[in-house]
Amino acid sequence: MHPIKTFPPISSKLPHAGTTIFTVMSELANQHSAINLSQGFPDFNCSEKLISLVNKYMLMGKNQYAPMQGLLPLREKIAVKTNELYGATYNPADEITITAGGTQALYTAITAVVHKGDEVIVLEPAYDSYIPAIQLSGGIPVYVGLKPPLYKIDWEQVQRVITSNTKLIILNSPHNPTGTVFSKEDIFQLIKITENKNIFILSDEVYEHIIFDNHPHESVCKYPELRARSFVVFSFGKTYHTTGWKIGYCLAPKELTVEFRKVHQFITFCTNTPIQWALNDFIEEKNNYLCLHKFYEEKRDLFVKLINDSKFKFIPAKGTYFQLLSFDGLTDEKDTDFAMRITKDYGVASVPVSVFYHDKADYKMLRFCFAKEAVTLEKAAERIRGI
């Protein structure tokens, strides 16, 4: 009898990583027929015209590889849009790259510049893809915590954690999960802290068009001192209600884009061709993104009005399509346990904010997505008021 073949033991490169909270909560919502306000996606469809454009280019035969860096006409239109919005000039040929979603762009940028032993400053709570990308590149995450209720950045703390090994600072505004946005003062502090230092910036701006109450988007693109050292990441999926299409782009100076594309070509090589052609047409209709903040502000206002007499406490989100609700004083349960219990017992799913901290700091906060139809928000709010 032949011995049973065994395989070498696997040494995990991400030993502490499990299934993402978004998958966990969405599966739990499905199991209990709960209203899913956990994962950040709309429950309404995108533009019929946009779907027709994708279909049009599929039928035209635009189904083979796109150029590695993305379709040039689309990159040219992104350059025009960026200049109009932020007064920034990017060369479409060598400073704009189309990617398979914002997350791929973030991973690519981190991989392009972070070497073994490099330190990367991360502001927490943070989107869950940042840390694994740093670790897979051999980098060392350095954490700066943001605390409720305002989640303001302590720039003195940021200054204190900078060392000669600091290679990158990762920023996110509008901020997921807290719904806060950068102020001009934040930008000025960032300029001051990075001046004369060999530090790159990765600015996650996928919610650029979802800012409320007449606040401007303080993109790092607007500031030459920051633009010269920054990768700036955007998402068509967030803007056009097509999160499942996974298409975004990265802006960066030529020298950084060279390194970005070296990595990009070996991750996806290129991005979905017919969708790029469709976006090339659709991006010309500017109101689709210029009016997006009004669309989502109405949803935010409806949601907070509907839950105003609940037992939760909150400050209305300033951006993104997420609203944080505090249950401090309502129960002593951990936020992870409470989120799961209300999914099962009350039929509404959220995301516990502690999962966005490396040390699982629990400030009794849950994140709810309001990128939903009014009828969905009304049903969810009724259940939230019953908690």
C-alpha cells in the first residue's frame, strides 16, 4: 500500500486575515432575511443609458484587451475632468491609469513603493484592504487612531510617529467608515508635515462626489505640494452605482506612474474594455457626477429623519453613503456581537466599526449604508427604531 501523499505545511502570508466583515454580515443578512445595510452597494440599478452603451460596444466587438494603461480617449477625458474640478493638470499618456476598481489601484500603489521594513502610516478606522497590502509588501503599518464623535485627525500624533523609515501615508476623504471629510486645515497640516521629507501619499478619494452640506472636496490634486508626491485613487463604481463592475483609476506624477504600471501590468494587465468605451461616452454627461451629492444628501436626510427618535445617537455624515450610529449606553455588548444580534433578532444588518481598527477598539459604533431605495430605508428605519 502506498503511503498517503501529504503536502508541505502552508505558512500564511496573512495569518491574521479572515473572511471580510462585509461578506460575513451580508451572508448573515441573507440567512435571516434581514435588510442589508452592511455592505456598501446600492439596491437600485445604474443608468439604463450606461448599460446600453456597454451593450453597444460589446456588439461592436470591443471585447478584446484594452491597452494596459487604459483607453487613451477615456484617460484624456479624465484629465479634462480633473482639471475642471481641481485645477490640476495630469498628462493622460503617462500620469493616468485605468484600474480594475479602487481596491486594485490601492494595492498597486502600495506595492509599487513599499519595500520590506518601510513604515506606512494608516489612520484608523481604515478600509480593510490597506493593511494586508502593506504586509504583503513587507511593510510595517503604523497606526494613528481617530476617535468618536468627530474622528478628527491628531496631526501632532501623526508628526510623532514619522521616522526615517516612513515611506507612505494613506489618507481617505470622504472617509469610510466614519463619513467625515478633510478640511483645508487638514490639508495645510499634511503639507507642513511632509515638507522636505521623502514620504509618498496615497489618497483614497473614491467618494469624491458624495459630500454634503456644501462642503468642498479637498482633493490632494488641488495642492501642487501634495500632488507631486501622491497617488490619488478614484472609482467609477461609486460614482455611477456600478460597484460590481470594478473599474477605477489612479492619478500620479510620471515618475510614480512608471512604477505603478510596472506592478499593474502583472496584476490585471488591463481593465474591462467595453465598459471603458461606455464610460468614455457617459463621462461627458457631467450632471451624472456633479449632482450626485444632492442625490445622496436626500437619502442621508431621509435616513437620519426616520431614525431620529431611535435609541441610537449620531452626527449626520458629511460624506460617503455611510452613517455611523452610536449605541453607547444602550448595551454593554461588543459591537461585533450587537451587530450580529440585531441582524438576527431585528432584521437589519450593519457593520461594527471595531473591525476597522487593528486593535479592535470598540467605541460602540455601527456603520449603516444608506445607498438604498426610500422604501428600503423606511423598512430598515422602522426596525432600527424598534431596537
